Amino acid sequence: MESDSTVIYRHHIAPPRAFSQFSHDLIRHPRLSSDAVRLLTWQLSLPDGARESLSRTAERARIGACAFTRAKRQLKEEGFVHERRLQGPGGHWVTQQLVSNVPLSAAEAAKLLARMPVHTPSADASPQVAPSPRIPTVGTPTPPPTDGHPRKDPGENTFHHPAEPERRPDPEPDPAPQATEVPEAARALVAALPHLSPDLRRTPRGMHDELARLVSRWLAAGHTPAAVRTHILRGLPDDGTPVHRPGGLLRYLLRDVPHAPAAPAPAPVPGAATTPPAARHPGPTRPSSRLAGLRECEGDHVQATLFRPVAEETLCRACSRPSLPCP
């Protein structure tokens, strides 16, 4: 019995220019997806001195947002990509990314990044776009002419002019609203947020008052501090994506206040009556006018029989009759 077989032939022409050399272990890496390999090889093929970020490379390589996040995480786990965030000259925060063709440990990457210069947006600006010193114009500034019209008697030629409306004094501005006092529990909760997760350690201190006011709204709505912390932890990324603006993320998570869950009903006491309150204390019922004055007969009846007594009798007319002897 014959079986089909496939034979592959390869034809390779070495490019004369614009080529990069990569290791076979990198291209055939078992734990890197095709997007991760494409992102890494694209970055390594850029010329020396290029400052293209990984996100810009993914955009040029037509790698989607979710695929880029997954590829970047794989490259960081395998040691091909390292990044750190530091504050450069002028107070600008800069994220440095290191891409290598061989896996590097965290210590090795830190040594290499320490030698790299810190590039800031102001340092990358070309000197040609810097504003040049202003050259003063010829002459000196003169004030605009005033009172250039000849004066006329206001009593003349005022027949067609409408009367000027009476000017009312401007209303006094409302006093500035007093700042609402933020409870101490909200301030304490915001101050402890940097210890809640490593992603929140760089929360700006200048935003603590704003975040405390947002937390106070949650507490005023009936939420507990534990519920607020749980809501914040659920909103943090769980796929290893770094949080570059923790203050903005906290503002977004605390902006809308949901309704607090209703308090659970108290557990019944063992041995106590489980009758509803309405049944425990029934209100007084008034009989209708037709049933007023009736009495139930105490005689032998299959069903209850009511009769209207004349005096204090307890038997109806049928039961009060003497029974006749049997013939």
C-alpha cells in the first residue's frame, strides 16, 4: 500500500545588504509565540541609535494590543526584554527598555541599563526648533488715542437716542463654599494604599487629598474599608502589565460609587417564636353590624350555629325544645 510523502526543497540567496543575523535558538524558541519572535527580531534589526519603543514596533508590525501584551510578557519572562522606570533631569519620568538577542538576568540587565544615558523629551529636541531670542520692533509702544472726538453739549441732538437703562449694582459674589471635611478613616485608607500592592507604590502624594475625598464618598454610602480595598485590588491588572499612572487608575476605580449591599437580617434566637410580627400582635377586629349580638349555640351541631339570644340563653330555639319520647 503506497502512502503520500512530502519533500521540501529550499532555495536561499544571501542578501547583499540590509540584513541581520539571528541565532536559530531564537527563531525556534519553544516558549515564544510568533508575535514575540517577530517583535524581537524587528527590534534587533533596527539601526544603532534608534529609540523606537516596543509599542511603536508592534504598531508597525501590525501586532494587536492583546497580542502585544502577551508577546511582551513572554519576552520579559525569557529574559530578552528588561525595562525600568527612573526620574531623569528636570523631573521627567523615563521608562528604559533593553532588548537583547540572548537571555539576560536581572542583574546583568541592570548593569547595562546603568551605562545607558537617560534620554528625556527635552534632550531629544532638535536645537533648530528651540525658540530664538525675540528682536524688538522699531519704535516705542504708544498708548491708543483717547478722547479724539470733539466734545458736544449732551443736550443737543439727543432726541433719537434711547434712554440708558438704569444700572443696577452687581450682585455680591457668593461666599466660597467651605471645604468638606474628609474623615480620618478615608485618609488612613489612602495612606495605606502603597502597601496594598507594588503597583500602587508610586501614587503621587499630591493626589492623596483627592483620593481621600473619593474614598469618603464610598464610606458615606455604607461601604466598609475592606470592601474598598477589595474593589481596588480587582481593578489592578493581573497579567503582569506595569501600572505607569497609579494615581489616575485609583481615580478611575473610585469615581463611581455603587450601592452598598443591604445588611443581613439578624439570625433568629434558638427557641424563640418564628411568628411574623403582624401575627404576634394581631390588631383588634370589629364584627360587622349583621353579626353583632349573635351567639354560638352550645348544643350538638355538625357545624357552628349562630342565634340571637333574647336573654342569657346559650342554646338555640331548636336545641331548647324538649325532645319527644320515641313512640
